[in-house]
Amino acid sequence: MNQLTTAHAAYSLARFPEDPRDTLRAWDASDEYLLRQLDGTAALDGTTVPPVALTGTVVVLGDRWGALATALAGSGSSPGSGSGRGAASAPAEIVQISDSYLAQQATLANLERNGLAADAVTLRSTQEPPPARIDVLLVRVPKSLALLEDQLLRLAPGVHPGTVVVGTGMVTEIHTSTLKLFERILGPTRTSLAVRKARLILCTPDPQLTPGRSAWPVHYTLPADDASLGAAAGLTVSNEAGIFSAERLDIGTRFLLQHLPTRSGPETVVDLGCGNGVVGTAAALGNPDAEVVFTDESHQALASARATFAASGSPAKARFLLGDGLSDLPPGSADLVLNNPPFHSHQATTDAAARRMFADARTALRPGGQLWVVGNRHLNYHVTLRRLFGGCVTIGSGPKFVVLRATKR
């Protein structure tokens, strides 16, 4: 946990779920820079700017762990109420739009720990309709340029000439292509000087622009004559914006598909961190008697997996669970868990997600059930699996990837 200090208050913030071994902060210099810009305490190009009036509908896009939404909610609290001190009136509505279930849960937890009401922020996913009118648009630039484009196009109809548009990100996250997106979709755009390796994006809405509609989701079809893909050969894969490797099959998933176990009969198979659902759908095509559970913390991913599974025509049963790992699956209810875990949390490299996924899989599996994992060789997942399961077996090994199997005893 750490404290973010603004002109109004200091806020205790944490990522979700809280992990004492995770030393990563729930905010960074770009969040702080944006809040100083809103407060009127930031000096842009050497000139102090007036504070931004947070009235009407304030949309916060891509708030990673709820730091921005919490600070905005707190800035509207009356003195002595919760943690917020200073601003006299709250915006009419703060709407946080996020692809991440974890970010949404972090927002709720951070509001609570700072004495702020859960309904101080309206949570919407990237799959839900945005507000019809947006008076202030704050954008934490995401890692995925495609997701940024998709969301700006969805938000553009609600932006009017008086809308205040401010983006923020670290200098490594803001590129010429980022600025061109704001320029093409919303209007004239400039960027600030860097402060503590963070920048602001300042955009003036142009109502004359007609940027069109989002091109997402996109689809690709796997080669029908590629026997190495097994049941996935010929499968049409659907991808919403922001999905990992959305325009082609990534080599790690391909390697797992090449080693996917052949099974039959009634069983519960889990595609853990399902992404576009290609692995779970391949398992369903290979065993029509199975029930396949697709689970991910990304709203975009679950929408993609639903479409991929629907297009397959598989007669297998399917469930789609939004959440953190397998927290909604009864312990001892799964026969097989398939997993290609992420090892990045935004710009940071970490095995925290993989560790949680492996532990969740062990809880969800029945005795004798198996976890199959694909990962880069250098990540040494076998060490964690041996500690959790008492051992693991290498099923496939290549120059870059390994497929490991761990059995619950």
C-alpha cells in the first residue's frame, strides 16, 4: 500500500488483490501529473494553468487501479468527510470506464479504505455504452493502441466543443501514433513537457470531425490443413480491441495447442485467463462431452471468447466467468485447467498473476486433476509448480517455450 498526495488530501491506495509480496504501486507519476493539472498546480511549459472545473459528467478511461477515480471522488468531499478535503462541490457524476475487473475491484477497495462511498464512482466496462454526454474526459493511456482507438471512437459521440480532454501516461507510453489518434478522432492535440518521465496530452475537441466507427472486433481463421493445431484447425477466432495477439495466433498459444491433451467423456475443463478463447474452444471441439469454463479478468477477453466459441459450433457446454482467477469456481470441481499466464502488469514484469493462477488452479482441481501451463522457458514456472503441487512434468520443450503438467495429489 502507498499514499498518493494531492492538493486536497493523501489517499491510501493498493492494487487488487493485495499481495504482500507485490511491491508495485497502485499509481505512478502520470496519475499524479494529471491530478496536478486538474488542481491547477501543474506548470505546463513553465506556465501555471488554472484548475479544471469538474462538473457535469466526468469520464475516466483506463484508470489502472482506481487512483484517479478515488482522488476525484475525494476531492468533492466536504472538509472532514472521509479523506477528501478542499473542493466545495463534487462533479455531477464520475464514470470510470475500464476493461479490467481487477481495476474495478481495486477502485471499490480504494474508495472504501479512504472513507468514500462506493457509489461515488459509476463503474462501466469497455463493453458497455458510454455516457451520451461527456463534459470532462480523462484518459490514462493504455498499453494497447488498438484499445485506445476503439474506446476513443466509442466516446467521441459524447464529446462536445466544451469538453475538457486530458490524457496522461509515462513518456514510454505516449508516441506520435498516440497523439495522432487523439488528433484524428477528437481534435487538435499537443503534449506537455515531461515531468518525472510523465507527459500530459491536451486535446481540443473539434465537432466537425467525423472519425467513423470502430473496426473492432476483428477475426482470423486458423489454417484448416494445419494438423499440428489439432481441433483448432480451421477455427475462426474473434478478437475485441486490446486482446493479446489479436491479429494472429501467438506462438505460445500455438505451442500449447500442439501439445493439448486428447481427452473424452464428461469433465470440467477450465481455460484460465482465456483471452480470445482459442484454447478452451479447441478443448471443447476435441471433447464434445466436456463443459468448458472460460474465465478472464478482461471484459474484452470474455466478449472475444464468447464469439470464438459461438463460431466454432461446438456442442460442448460453456460458461463464461469474469473475475480474478478461479475465485467463483467451487473447490475440487475441475478436471483440467489450461493456462497461458501473463507475465506483465501494464509496463511491469511480474509473476504475481501466474502465482495466483497456479494457486487458484490447485484449489479448483479435484484430486488427480491436472494443470497444463505454457510459458517462456526463462520464467521457471516449474519451480512454482513443484512447490504448489509437489512436482511437475515437462510435456513439450522448444527453444522459447515449455508446456508443463502438474497433477493435484
